[in-house]
Amino acid sequence: MSNGLLFCLCALIWGTTWYAITFQHSEMALIYSVGIRFFLAALMLGLWCLWHRLSLRFGWQAHLKMLAVGFSLYTLDYVFLYLAQQYIVSALLAVLSASVVYFTVFLRRVMLGKAIRSEVLIGAGISVIGLYLLFAPQLSGVNTGTALQTGLILAAISFFFAAVGNVISENALSEDVPVVQFNFGAMSYSLIFTFGYGFFSNAPFVLPTSADYWVSLLYLALFGSVLAFGAYMKLVKHLGADKSSNVILVYPVVALLVSTLFEGYQWTLLGLVGVLAIMLGNAIAMDKITLHGLVRSWRTLKLSMARK
């Protein structure tokens, strides 16, 4: 599958998981909801490995990186994200999610010694402007206060650890650890932290009776974890963690399309301009449009208009 299709697959699936996660807030402690999600995902991946007789034998260094990704990306990122959604609106979370790109760019430099790619920073910056335009109506009604501050802190922690997991994943996958086995190992290790914390903190383990909870949980496990993270890790392997993380800037658009269908979201001209800015920023970040080419096109357009 091409990188473009992998990118679209991630955006389409994760754009719908924003809606599915809203059904995960129940009498069950969030830490257990995250744990069950990745338990089901790891189970599916493990059965796939057994069915296709894929080797699960790796050196201790590979296992250490799987453990680190399980802790950062599949535990802390999601636990703090779920918590943040209880304090701040999804629109603000979508705008803040752009910080994952910047965290990833700089951590990639610090941890792996990789060069900072200017097109990624510039493209992400344009996409952030697009996200703000897209969610401007919702953001105008955000109430300031303790809840907002708490939500911002939780979101920042979530996105930081998402970036940590991205960078470690790039390092591990660059050493020819297969994506399926890597995700199986990382998700399996995450269960130590989720269920361990839940047990020692005496978090309530109450099985929800709502069908919406279980249907959304299965969707999050199969599509949001097994398929989307499978595609995402392939992108990380092919393009690097910095460019791959730009998918985070695109799937809020998909989330609004879902909201249009299920929640009656009304599009505005400003929102459509925001979508165009997100697409432009993404094209720059992914080297589909170069800055030099963009400037040259703008000059050509100005000359053409001047002649008229």
C-alpha cells in the first residue's frame, strides 16, 4: 500500500474515533477502558502472528523499545487524552493536537540526532491556522477557568508522550523490526501499566451494560488500534515520525464530517477556508508542494493579474 493510502487510512479511521471515544466515558474507570482496548488489539495481533507463523523472537533492545512505546504511546498518551476530554471541548483538543508534530520534530532531533525539516514546521504552522479557522465558532465559546487549565495540562502531557512514542517507534522500526510484531509487543507491554495502575489505585472495575460502550470499544480496538496504528507505523518507518505525525492535523476534518452526519454540524465559509489551509499545510509538510514552487506560483499569478 502506498504512503498516500496509508495516510488516508489513518486520517479516516482516527477521524471517526474522536466520536467513538465519547461512548467510553462510563462507570468503568478510564484506565481499564484503555487497557481493554489494547488488550483486544494485542489479542487480534497475536492471533494474526500465530496464524501466519510470524516470529516473535527479538533481542532485549527491541523489547525495551516496545516497552517504552507501550508506556508512552499506548498508555500515557491515551489515558491523559481520555481525561482531557472530560475538561475541554474536542475542538480545542483538535487544535492543540498540532503540538504533537512540534514535540516530535524536536524530540526526534534530541533523541535520534535527526535534522529538523523546515517544511514540516512550516506546513504544520499553516495547518494550525487552518485548524483554528475550522474550529473558530466552537473556540469562541470556551470558558476559561480551572477546568480549562486542567484540560490543557492533561492534553499537553498526552501529546508529549505521543511524540515520545513516535520517536522511539521510528528508531525501533528503522532496525527492521516488523510493524505487526512491534505493535503486538508494544500493546502487550502497555497492559502491564494500564491494568497494574488500575489494580494498585483501586480504580473501579465495573463492566458497563451499555451496548454503545462495547460496540465503540470493539471499533476502537480493531480499527482505531490494529488497523490505524498498523498503517501509521508503516508511515513512520517509510517517512519518519515527524512527517507521519502530520496525519494528526488532518483527521479533525474527518471528525467534523462525522459530526455533520450524526450531530448536525453546520459548515461555514471560514471552516472551508480552514480545510483548504490544512490541506495546503499538509502538502507542504509532505513535500507535495515546495515552498519555492508556491512562491513562484504566487508571483506568476500576480503578474498575470497585473497584465489584466
